[in-house]
Amino acid sequence: ERLTSRTYSTMAQSPLGPFVPASLSSLPQEMTPQEQKIIKHLDKCDFREIHKYFVDKNEARKALPKEEKQKLKEAADKIQEEYGYCILDGHREKIGNFKTEPPGLFRGRGDHPKMGMLKKRIMPEDVIINCSKDSKIPEPPAGHKWKEVRFDNTVTWLASWTENIQNSLKYIMLNPSSKLKGEKDWQKYEVARKLKDVVHKIRAQYQADWKSKEMKKRQRAVALYFIDKLALRAGNEKEEGETADTVGCCSLRVEHIKLHPKLDGQEHVVEFDFLGKDSIRYYNKVSVEKPVFKNLQLFMKNKDPGDDLFDRLTTVILNKHLQNLMNGLTAKVFRTYNASITLQEQLKALTNPEDSVAGKLLSYNRANRAVAILCNHQRSTPKTFEKSMQNLQSKVRKTKLRALTLLPPHQSLSWM
């Protein structure tokens, strides 16, 4: 796997170079007896040369002439055509991820505690194939065999294996454009559509529960208010040290919020600051209802920063309560519902039937942006960002120079 300066793998400083992976405890198991005799201390190894090799290889690939790049594309398309499709209910469907992950250093998402550990190569003996009894079973590579061949039509995966870092199952699935995936999306939005008919009752109930005599109900009501109003994810319980320290609504800690009776001309302001899914920072200052603010003060009383804000609530408890309110309702459905409503309202407000296609597209993109802000969707920095910025700065300089040459004598131009 490529190991470039953009890689998120954990790297430790070493007198022999900055490219020594910090978590290579599993590497000796992959070394031959001869290599183990020569290499006694991995922390004394210099990885700069192999790092440079991959950087140079990457740059060489980028610098290939157009004809060579076209040949590589055609070769990739040929592989896609052979392995990237399956037959489902008589229809040819595209497979999403038809390649297994290559061996290399585990990156994980965000500041993952197992970042830098060695991902082992997936062998045919690790893979379970799932297909129809009457279909042609794919042949394993010469000299190998599959771990197992199943004929389970109750699941949607085509192949699976267990990765060695967290012992979690990985799957080969259908492409999001497939009929099966489309049906699942349709079902998801149908449940969200049903929520529209009862959401006013649910809101009335959780608002009434803000004054409940039971602390458990109060915490559940405030958490549901946040999930509904701010489209927060519920958050799942995790084993410490197994994943990055990310949280959702139900797993918020006292340190993740600050209360401001008054701030920027608004009352009862809650300031959120935590790492959500994929270690994406959620930062928001929002004015809340007075009972919510008072309850938060109560929840935080006599607690340390590392204590749970909702100490009597879990995602399981919350979703069980929601199931009682509406069949199929979970915290995730609220997020889908509010995102859909926001898009619908924004499109209605921004779209003009008389607009050109370009104008309508602009309105659609603005509506989508409102949904992205609500759901805290953030684009990652593109790989070409620095180059793009350099090009823009170059254009700005040229524009300024052109403007300067057009100025009348004795007149100056301010760049500020």
C-alpha cells in the first residue's frame, strides 16, 4: 500500500528518520527467520528509503503521458468488466467494492488507537463466498481454496472475511446504484415519510417530559430534542481503546458542552464542541428552549468534565422508546426526516419556475448546502487543494498587474 506524506498512519520520530511506523508489534510475525536474526529492534530501522520509493513511484504515475494513462485505464476497465458485476434475480448488477483491501498500515478514522498496525494480506482461505446453489461458483486462484461457500439468499453480501486489526467482518456488497440498494433507500425514506404524520405528537410528548419527575425521562427528552432540532446522530456504545474517541448525542460528556445564559444577543445558548462520526468536529452555538437549558444545568451538576451528560440514557434505551412511539422509528429516522424536510423547504423557497437551468441548479446546490450544514457534512480537503490555491493566487496577481497597467497617470490602486 502506498505510504506517502498524506498517509494518516502513525509515524514516530527516529534518529534514523521520521518515517518509522509507531505500531509495528505484529510485523515480526510476518518476517522470515533470517530477517528476524538480522532485525532485532524495529525502532532502529530507517524507513526513509522505502518511503521515498513509494513517493517517487506515485509521482512517476502522475507524470505518465496521456497515452500511458489511457492504457492503464483500459486495463482497469477490463478488470472491472470481468469482476465488477454479478447476476441478481436475472439482472446484471454492478458490485460496489470488488477488490479486497491491500496489506499495509491500518489508518482507521480520526485519531484511531490502533492506527499504524499491520493489516495482513487477505488470502482465498480467509474468504467466504455467497452465491446461488445453481450458479457457477467462482474459481479460487490456483493452489488455493475458499474458506467456505454459502448459499444464503437472506443476506445481500457476495463475499466476506474477517480483518485482523479489530476482528470485524468485511463484505463485498452491491453498488449503491443497484436495485437492491435502491429498494433499501426507498424503505428508509418511506419510514421518514410516515414520521411526518406523528412528529407533532412526539414533539409534544418530549416537551412535556422536560418537566417529568423521573430523571431518566428528562434526559431522554432533552436528547431527543437535540436529535430532532440539530440532526445529531444518536451515538453508539464503544469499547475503550478499540475505536477513536468519537461521540454522538447519547454519549456526550460534560466537557463537550458549555452553557451561556446570554451570548451574542441570544439567551440560553448551548455551545457544542466534540468529535462526531469519522472524527469530524461538530462545533455549534445554538439557542435552546429555557426548560432544556435548565435541565442541562441539572444534568451537569456535581459532575466532572469526563462524566456522561446523559448518565441514565443509552442509544438502545432511546431507540426502544422510539419503537414504542412508531413502528420502525429510530434516532436515525429523525435525521433522515429533518434533512428531507430542510431540502424540500429550501427548494420551495429558492426555486423560481422562470429561472434558467443554471439558475435552478444553483438553487438546488444552495438547498443541498443547507442540508449539509444541518447534518454537519464536511468535504475533506482535495488532494489538489494546494495546487488549486497556487493557480488562483497566480490569477489574482496577473489581474492586479493588468489593472495597474490600465490606470491613468498619478492614480494609485489599493489592493485592500
